[in-house]
Amino acid sequence: MELHVNGTNSIITATREIEAEDWGIRFEAADIYRARTGIHAKVVIARNQTILAWGQINIDKDEQRTRLAGKAYRGLSQIQQDAYSRTNFTHDLDMFCYGLWDASLDTSIDEPSAGLATETAPPFRLKPFILQGGGTILFGPPKRGKSYATMLMAVSIDAGNSMLWPVTKGRVLFLNLERSHESLLRRLGAVNLALGEDMDRPLLIMTRRGRALEDIVDTATKAIQKYDIDTVFLDSISRTGAGDLNANETSNTIVDTLSNLCPTWLAIGHTPRADSTHIYGSVHYEAGADIMVRLMSEEKKDALGVGLRITDANDIGSYPIMALEYGFDEFGLAEVRKSAVSEFPSMDEALPHKDRISNYLKTVGRASVAHIAESTGLEQASIRTTVNRYKGKIFTKIGNSDDWGVLTQPEP
């Protein structure tokens, strides 16, 4: 009798065929990983197709292997036990576990790969913000249009709708950790209509408000397999419950979890209160994502201008800021259209800072330095320097507040 070991899709199996009997014992292991305490795996012992015992065990621990073998052996009939002794049964499990780590490594070794022609453009799921097989982080201040932008992208991909962006159609899973399911469904209906789709066009949404990302990974994995998902969206990084967002370990965990869940993903991030030019937290978010997109916005009457600027990217070249205009009514988002940055001059990075600030203040009348930063994308320190430098010439301080406005008549 020989123990035959083979591995496919990170699952290792071994079968003991019983001579002169019409049955055998199958040992199977999955979810194999090395921890500080030893090698862990989900081990299943079955007779033909009947599971006798299973458990997530530390295979380096003799007592855990013995306990699992004993439970499985008690599931055999007396005739079967006579044909296959308890000693041999336990020994086979020991030998299976002994070679498990090396076997799992063998199944994970990659084959040599051929290079691609350099003139081949990288494939996009949604150009230029989501690479096929890549991760994107879209970041900006709170309540400035990130969730709508993300939902617009998700529906565009799922529906194959290229009204706003060139897309490659694919199934989408939207992980919602941020808001209630009902409010998200209302947004979905509004986004569907804004894109010219039927209001009730469905999108696969998992709402797990208050749950940590690691708690929903298994369910999300099942959904991805069941619905053949191509792209995952996450709202948002700040709700993942992974730990301190400034810690490198936390950022690496979040990025690795998303990449393992689905090769193509987009996650929403937030910005620090004092600086809207980068994502809040560790620099490893930028290192782990393939594309970083900063969202800027400028308010108009019954409208919101949104600018999407790629701040960091791998292998895709440079792209100009893309501007969108959201139109709102009493029910929420009513329409969306592609726009020009020139229609929202506070977002035009080609203009001097003083002009971007004054253009924004002319639109809203007055605003604090923090609000100016949220809309223009400028750092608060730079804004303070600029408004103070041109105080009495272009800008005026309003009372004892932190608000600034534009002079109608510059002082002589």
C-alpha cells in the first residue's frame, strides 16, 4: 500500500487504498499557513465521500493529530477497523501531516513566465482609474462626493456603461461597511437613472455596517465565486476595523486582504483634517495600491463639481484631471455629466494658488481655511500663507472667525 500525495488549488490530498476492500481513506488539507506556533491547516479525514472528522489544527502538535485521528477512526465499522488498524490509521495521518508543508510549497511554485511586448497598453477595467488586476484607492475629504463617484464607477463596470468612462464590462461586488443598506439602495437607484439605466437595475451589494473587513472575507469569497465577480469596491478603508490606520501593519493587512479577495479592486479612503492632498494613514496605502486618485470638489447652486486626479500610479503614464458635475434635487443625485476643469476654477491646478482660492470664495461667498482646503485640494498651511499675503489686496478676514472672503473693492 502506498500513500499518494497530490495538490491542486492549494488543497493537498492523500488516499490510503485498502487492499481487497472496496473503500479507502482520504486525507485532505486546505488553508495551510505557517504561524509562530507551527504549521496550521484545515484537515479533513473521509471514508470515500463520507466525512469522518475534520478540524483546523496545528499539525505540528501530536495531541491534536491524535485526537482528530481517534474521532475519525471511531467512525469506521468493526469490519473496517479489522482491515485497517488504529496504529496504521494514526501513522498515515502523521505521515500526511509531516509532508504537508513541503507539498503545499510545491503547489505554489510558479512556472517561468514570458514577457509581454512593451507596446502593449495595460488593460483597464475603467480607464484610467481602475487597472485590470490592480488596486485603486480613491481618497478625499468627507462628504465631498467620493461615495457617488465610487457607485458611478461600480455601476458603469457592472452594466458595461461607458457614458463617463471607457469600461470593460464585468461583475461587481460592492462591500458597504459605511452606511445603511436602505440609503445605499437609494443611491444606487439615483446612480442608475443618472447613467441612463433602469432605476431598479440590481448590483451585488454586501452591507455589513459595524463589521470588520476580516469578518466578512469568507462570505465575500463565496459571493465572488458564486457570481463570478471581476471587481470589488470597498466603502471604506476607515471602517475596516483592522487597527490604527497610521500603522504600517494595518495598511498592509487591508491592501493584502483586498488583493487576495479579488485582484481588481477600488477602496475609498479619507484625508486628514489639515491636509486633503494625501490619504489619512500610513504611506503603505500608496505603496500597496497601483493607482491613487485624489477627489477634489467645488460647490455650485444645486450642483457639485468633482475632480479626479491621479496622484500616483504604476505603469500607466500621466492623465489630466477629470471633471464631473453632479446635479441634485430634493431626492439626491439627479444627473451627472462630464465637465471641464475650467468650469470649476478652484480645482484648476494650472492656476496660481491665489486665483484658485479667490475663484472658490467668489462662488461660496465666505469659507474657512479648512473648507477652502477641502474644495481646492490645497494644503491649509499654503492657503493661510496666500490669504495673509494678499490680505487687503484680494482677500479679507471676516470678523473673529477663521472665514475669509474676496474684496469687492481692493484697498488702495
